[in-house]
Amino acid sequence: MFRLAKRLFLFFAVNLLVIITLSFTLNILGIRPYLEARGINYVSLMIFCLVWGMGGAFISLALSRIMAKWMMGVSLIDPNTSNPELSWLVNTVHKLAVSAGLGKMPEVGIYDSPEINAFATGPTRNRALVAVSAGLLEHMDKDQIEGVLAHEVAHVANGDMVTMTLLQGIINAIVMFLARVIAYFLVSRRSSDDDSPGMRYLVTFVLEIFLSFLGMLVVAAFSRYREYRADAGGAALAGRGKMISALRALLKTVRYADLTGKESMASFKISSGPKFMRLFSTHPPLEDRIARLERGL
């Protein structure tokens, strides 16, 4: 209960920080309201949407390592730890990072969760965090863990955090821009000045939901492409056999979760279920990922 309350508090605190920062930025830039007596000021609207769409995404990216530590309860592992298992974990990440050509070693952390999971985050290649769950260490052998770590290091080396943030920011800005322009032409020119603002805000809100829904498809599709690239990168760093073994271990646990209903065993946001729902998944089906690696792709 305390952990949930902490996460909610941090979520609202960060969003408040984002709103204050972006509002302050718009004031500094001198951006005036984009609706004028003669219509839309497209330059003001474009800057407004870029600041809110891109700004929010990049502030979240800048805070990603800190938020992961706070919200996920990630504990950083001291590279000089005397614990042999944790020492192996850090050394493996650093070895893979050197092979991937990273200029600075990622921080390595662990968090207490039964989920079989791992993730990489951070604002740049040289300020990254690679974290694994206690469940992953418990259910995988060292070769499989190395395959997972190689996949995450490949994400860092490929700059996936920045790339996905940039894409999400662009999508956010486009959604905001189109929703406001379409709402203006649908409502403002068909209503009296006294009645149109409230209706325009409502139509804008509905359009943002609909356009964001379409934007999610684009972001998810690109994310699946980056996952395939990270699999290939992981195979190059740790060896194709270790990467395939790691994915097969994940497939086994996901199938076990499907049979037993134990959600704690679900991992890596694996896409499953109806094909339509897979369009919204950020990760491709494990069977497809394994098949691509076996074909040498």
C-alpha cells in the first residue's frame, strides 16, 4: 500500500513539475494564445504543440533513471560488491557495454519483484541504467541472463531511449496540432462566439483521444522494430545461442502464466492474445523473435 501511494505521489509530482516547467518556457518564449480574432495563428500553435509535446517527453527522459530508482525501488549494485552473484551481474553488463562500444559503463541495479523482467533507461548512452528483477535472477541460468543483459545493453548502444522519446514527442505534437486545427474548423466557424469555446474544448479533447489512439499504433510498431534490432544486437554481443535460450526461457514462463493465471510471471510486455491487440504491443511475439534469430536475422 505504501509503495502504491509513493508511486502515485511521484507520478503527480513529476507531472506537476512538467506543467510548471513547460508553462514557464512558453512565457519566456513569449508565445501568445494561438486563437486570434482573425483565426488561428499557426506559428504560435506549432510552437505551443512542440513545447508541450516534445518538452514533456524529454523531461520524462531526463528524469527516467531517477524515476526508475524511486518508482521501481531499484537498488544500485556497488561494482566492488563482495556478493559473487551481484558482482558477476555488474561485470557482465560492463563486459557487454565495452563490446558495444559504450564510452561510460551503465549503472546496474536490481529490484524486488517476482516478475521475470529487465529494462534499460536513461537520457543518453553514457548515462544509462540497466536493471533486473529478483525474479529474473531466480528463474534463469547465467547464459540466459547474459542474453537478457545483452539485449538491454544493445538498447542502450542503439540509442533506443532517445529515439523512442523523440518519436513519442513528435506524435504528441502532431496530435495536439491536428486536434486543435480540426476542432477549430468543426466548431468555431459553425457556432457563435459565446457558445464555441466550451464545445471546441470538448471536441479537441475527443480528437486528442482518437488521434492518440492512432499514434499509439505508430509508436508500438516502431518499438517492435527496435526490439528486433536489440535481439540482433544482443546476439552479436552475447552469442546467438544465449539470446535464443533467454527468449525460450521467457516463452516458457509466459505460457506457464497463461495456464496458471499467475500475472507475476508475465514479462517484458510480451504481445499475446488476438492479433488486433498485438498492434498495440511494444514487443513482438516471442515465437517471432526466436524464429528471426534462428534464421540469422
